[in-house]
Amino acid sequence: MKYFLIIFLVFSFSFINAQTITGSFPALAKQQIKLTGFEGFRTYTIDSVKADENGVFHLTFGKKDHGMGYIAAEDNKPFFVILAAKENLNLEGANLSLPQNVRLASGKQNIIFGQYAVEHPKREQALSAWDFLEKMYSSDSLFTIHTKPKNAFESEKHRIKDEDRMFLENLDPDFYVGWYLPVRKLVRSVSTIAQYRPEEIPATISALRDLDYSDKRLYKSGMLREAIEGHFWLIENSGKPLDSVFKEMNASIDLMMEKLVNDEQKLNEITDYLFGLLERHSLFASSEYLALKVLNHGSCTIDQNLAAQLESYRAMKTGNIAPDINFEGDVLKAGLNDQTYRYLSEIKSDYKLVIFGAGWCPKCVDELSRIPVLYEKWKSAGVEVIFISLDTEPAQFKNFVKSFPFFSICDYKKWETSSVKDYHIFATPTLFLLDKNKKIILRPNSISQIDAWIAGK
């Protein structure tokens, strides 16, 4: 009886502290309705119910779900809602997939959210139109003599911006919507600013840096991925020289890590995502900076798999001496066995391009297939190529490398190959350019980059 009472009290407490979403959509009669929430980079199901024969449904959410969420019927088209403390939500309409026809009967924060979702895009469209006309009146001789319209453009643009700013400033700071809408406006403005208002790029980058990427509100917003990608995309596309781009990115990394080091879970998740993002965009100078920044910070624990990826940059950074490689397994050249050398150090060449890849890797196939036509030119420039394959089947490996005029080595152990571990390889293709003493002088991101390096020698 005692345990039954405890269970009953826990259930009652949870029910009392739950908020509800009530919907009435006749077109959704007897359909499954799902409420989904956000947690960092992932989503999760909060509640799922079947609407009755009249299309009425009731969903519940709790304190751990507070933030943004979305409701979807069986067509999976989301209708976004704010899951706020002490705020039940009532909505009705023809269909969730037609948000303009959904009426919010209650839910103060959601009503504000809905109002801004309608009004803000109209203001942005008006600003774009005024920008277009202003440029026309500033550059076309047919219009430049008319100063009155130009003054009117500036005045109207200020009015629209002030109207939007005042709407956001008047929001209750204790409301989730009071935090969410300004951040949403910032994140969603990135591409528009890059394309139409480049003069605002520095201020926008500064505002993105001011975001606290460990903030629970951001984690529950569904915007974490978009905020990080927009932040670094804007820096990359700011029109600055590449050295300045890396400097700006590294400054952003410093500020992000400053807060994230106090939350190991978020540090690991965001570092993992950001590192992958920088790698995909071939922004290796900043991915190396991020790796060293995190690995050298003594007050945080890094997930083992993430640490292995980051270690590649600490152990294999430019200027370090690369480990020797034992040519185990099959050693082929133009499809023929070549046992002339058993170690990388035995190859006498001014430079050695070591490539880790595999026949099962589409990008490896694309990149390596370009080398044969360049090989003689590279060879005359003192560059030898050594391909370490992560293939597991002899037939696949031999078929892949049969036309390669350079060294191809495979022991069929894939990620367990000794040199793969020694070089901290976590992705294919990975390239290292070494000098005759095995000193790492470049970590090329493509065959084109190494070809350009050789051309510029």
C-alpha cells in the first residue's frame, strides 16, 4: 500500500506539472498526431496520440520539454509551437500543414510567436524592395538627380527597422519567446545580410559570437545546428582574405569554448559537430586550431572517439615528423608486385605524398583517379606518391590500383592497419606531404591543392 501511494503521488505530481496542447482539426480525424521536441542536434518524441473522429486531440509536455517543439500529423509537415511553462495551448483550423489558417485560441507566447512569424517576413521583403530602389536611385543617371526619393527611402527603412526592433524590445524578457525571437531573427538573417546588406556582416558576426552556445534555451530551440553553420558560413563568405577568415574563425572558437568548457556534454557535442563542419568545408587551419584548443584544455573530459579525431591534428600537425610506415601485406605498382621497399623511409625522394584511402570510398576514387595523368610531372618535381589502402578484399584493392603508377600498399586490416593508427586517420581520403626527412610540410585537402603546390615550387 505504501509503494502504491508513492507511485500515485509521483504520477499525480507529474500530471499536475504537465501542460497540454489541445487541437481541433476535422481533416485530421483518426490520424496519429505527434509532438516532437529538440535537444541540441537531435529531436525526440514528447507525446503521440490519435485524434478522435472529430479531429480533436490532446498532447502533453513537461518541464524538461520547455522550449520549441512541433506538432505533425501523418503527412509529417511540422507546425511549430512554443512549449512554455504554465501555458496550455489551444489551436484549431483546417490542417496543421496550412499554418496561415491555424487559429490560436489560447497560449500567450504562441500568439506572439505567430504574430511575429507573419509580420517579420513582410518587413524583410519591404526592406529588400527599398534597398533595391535606393541602389537604383544612387547608381542610375536617370534617377541620381532626385534627392527627395533617396531621403524617403532612408526614412522608410529606418521606420521599418525601428518597428521590428521595438516589437522585440517590448517582449517580456522572462518569456521564452522574448529570448527566442531575437535569436531566430539573427540566425535567419545570415544569408540575406551576406547577399543584400554586406555592411552589416561585422555586426552580425559579433552578435553570433555573443550567443552562449551552452545556453539550455538554444539547445531546446531547434536552432543550434543553424546557428553554428550560419556563424561560420558568414565568416567564410565575408569577402576577406583566407588568412583573415581563419583569424576570425579562431576568435569565434575561443569565445565558444570559453563557455562550453563548463559543460562537458555540450562541449563534446558541439566540438564534434563544429570539427566535422570545418573539415567538410576544407577549413583545415581552423579545424586544427579547434582540435589543439580542446585537447590542450586540461579542465574538460573529451569523448574517446572525438579525442581520436582531434589527436590527428596534435600528433600530425605541420612541422612534426611523421612516423615511418612498414609496407605490410601487398605492395603493388601498376598492378604488379614491387618488393623493392619495405619501409617509407627507404624511398629516396625529395617529397613523399602519403594518401590514406580505399576503393569503397567514392571521394578517394575521384581523387586518386586524377593522379596518373599528373604523376610524371610530380615525379620530375621530386614528389613520390604512396597510397595506403584501407580496403579489406584483395580483389577490390588490386582492381582499384591496377593502373596506378605509384606505390599502393594494403594489409586488408582497414582501420586496424598500423600506419592508420600511427597517423591517427579517422576519415578518407587523408593526405600528408612529407619532405625527405618525413617532416610534415603540408596537409593537402585535395589533389588540386597538391598540384597547385607543386606548380608553385
